[in-house]
Amino acid sequence: MKLSVTTFKDDLFTLEVSDDIEIENLKVYCEMESGIPSANITLVWNGTPLTDNKKTVGQYGISDGEMLFLQPLHNRSDPRTGLSAAPTIDFSGIAPPTGAPQQRPSRSSTDRMHSENFC
């Protein structure tokens, strides 16, 4: 069967595969065509992410001539593709503030009148 795959950059390629190919192996073919590591790929068919890597194309109900969308995962980085991971912030070494919360100084009645007249 022939499957067309489009990417986020509007690249389009066609793969000739069997209907018993597992999604994880289909991702490897996509990696060879797109340069995006298979571990960083989610394939989407008819709006549904193909998340079960052990399931076959046939088990998903995908048939000859169908179009898949290759969606790169943004939670991993890959220097070859330029996809960067979202920054991870480690808050474990930061202690919460201690003591009573500080109050903002109150504005004097003269300050309030002055700002009300000129705003």
C-alpha cells in the first residue's frame, strides 16, 4: 500500500509499506525521509494520533492511498532538525519566602488627589 506523509514544513513524501507494518517501524521510514528521529515523531491520521507503536497500520484501519501527518514532538531536542525542547526549570533548590508578606506603602491623600486630577 502507498501512504502519503506530510510534515509541519509542508514536505510531502510517499511510502510503500505493507498493511502489517507496525507504527514504530513506519516512524523509522519517516525518519529516513524527514531526518526527524523516529523517537521524536507522532503520526496523525484523520486527526487521531497513532500512539500505539505496536499496532499495525491495518489495525488502525488505514488503507491504501491515505494521508498521514508527521508531527514532531517538541519535548525533546534534536540538533539535526533544529527542534528544541521546552525549557525545564528546576525549582527544587528554591525555598519559599519566609515571614509575613510585605504591604505596599499606602498613598497619601495628596498623592491620590494629584493622580486623580491628571490621569
